[in-house]
Amino acid sequence: MAVEILYRSTRDLETTFVDRKLADAHDQMLELAEQLTDVLLKHVPGLSEQHAEEASIFMAKHRAVFATAFKNNAAALAELNAPAEAAE
């Protein structure tokens, strides 16, 4: 019988990973998304919690693109508008 080690994020108990680094990265992404959700809900009047969560998860998944854009390179956001098949 083989033994397989699985890793799971404390913020997402349904998703498992065979690589600890991937599990840690996923957990960090969810932590960032949680913080972003709190900020959006406090500072964007009328924004629903669901929309804030969806926007936050999107921004956290693409944090590198947003970081580049926030460093005076707004053109980096064009990468997010590229067709899905071109991005893969």
C-alpha cells in the first residue's frame, strides 16, 4: 500500500495539494483576498459582499499583474484582457 501526503489550506478545506509550496501559495492568496474583501467592503459604498469576494479573489490570483500596474505600468493590465486561450 502506498502512502500519499496531501496538504490543505486552513482557509479552503476542500482543496488538497500534493505539494506544500502550492498549498502555501493558495493559502497566501486566500489570505490576501480576505484582506482585500475587508478593504473593499469598508471603502466602496453599495458593494455586496459576494461581489467584493469575487473581485478580491480575482485581484489576489493576479497580484503580480496588479503590482506591476501599480508601479506606474498600467499597460500591464492589458494582459488580463487577453483572450483566455492566448493566456494559456
